[in-house]
Amino acid sequence: MSVKLPQELAEYLKGQKNILLLTGSLCDDVDFNGKKLLNYAAEVSIKLNAPVAATANTPIGLKARGAKSVKKMWVAEVINYMRHPWQDPIMDQKPEVLVFIGYPPTVAGRLASAVQEADTVVLGNTYIEEATYSLPQSSSLRQWQQSLEQLIQALSTP
């Protein structure tokens, strides 16, 4: 729906409550010259104090990088929980924002389009039209990394 520059996205996220971060398998696979996408996912979780529904094999790496509230879950589980009264122990209230990181673009688009009653944010390298907010299209891994670095920096400022 809307492209947000990293600084704008950080301001939006800092103003939200009940954020849930969902991490996909690309968090383990994408490497930016020695820094994994998993590092950025952990930093986003820490800066926003957001729990993580860790899909794929990301829970151990997230905990090792300092993410506090991490629970192994299937992403389809979370999407299904969003359709009903919230009862999952990862957080007390239904998330108002789901942040996806580490999903291929087609998967991220399908997941975002299935979510009702919450905003969706995709921190990928491809613009995702189905998401409420998405980072801009990146032409390279370096450009994507720069967007993530700018997001983390903007999340760090009061």
C-alpha cells in the first residue's frame, strides 16, 4: 500500500504498541558481508521491545543476539490467531502491527494480504504492495543493508 523510507518507518513503529516481529528462513540465509539478516531482526526486536514469533530455525540465533521474547511458531499459526480472539502466550494482547523480515517477496505478499485487523510491515528488499508499509525496492543487497541500517539508527533515536 505504501512505501516508507527507513526513517519514516521507524517513526511509525516507535508510535505503535503491541508489535509482533515474524522472522523467516531468509534471516539465516542472507549475509551482508559478515552480518546476517538475523542480526537486523534481533536489533529491531530489541529496539522496539517486540516479541518474536520465530519461524524456520531462527529462535536460537535470535536469543544468542539478545532478543528477549522469542517463541518458535509457524507463521500460518500467527495469521490464523489474528482471525480470532487472541489467546497465544507470546504476548498478552492481539498485535496491532505484524513486522515480517526474512520472507521471500511472494510469501511476504501473501502473508500480508491474509492479515486483517492489524497493520503489516515488510522489511524486505522488494516493495510489497499487499503490506500496509514496505521498505522501498532495493536494487542490490548493499542498498537493502543501508535501508536496514538507517531503520535501526532511526529506531535508536528518541
